[in-house]
Amino acid sequence: MPYFIYNNHRLFYREQGNGQLLLILPGNTASSACLQSELEYFGRHYHVVSFDFMGTGRSDRMSSWPEDWWKQGADQAAALLDHLGTDS
């Protein structure tokens, strides 16, 4: 199972396909498991990646839910792009 590290926490991600990167983010507190059909569909033409934000899905749990959870989520997405070696 693929994971990357964000602030000493393991975050899980799924990827499929080849080509230009397409990052698909789960909504609200959903996990990447909810996006499996999108990964399969877009994976025919793109390198599609989705991940579980911290505290969701297979990613590490949090002791409390932060008020800036969405800002942290954006930082986590940027960390995933760095992990994948993109220039985005």
C-alpha cells in the first residue's frame, strides 16, 4: 500500500494509469475509496492519484480535529505532489 509522510504522519494514497497527473480529492471527510470508479475511468488516459486526508480512510488518525482542517488538507495535497515528484 502506498503511503507518504506529512508532518511525521503516514497518509495513504491510490494511483492508477499513466500520462499527465490528475489529482482527485475526496470531498469533506470521505476517503479515496469513494473515488475508485473515477480512478478507473480517468486512469485510462491520465496518471490519476487520490489520497486520504489525515484523519480519514487509511491515513493516520488525529487526536483532535483542527479548525484549519481544509488548509492542512491543501498542504497535504502539496506534500503528495512533492512526494510524486511533480512540478505542480
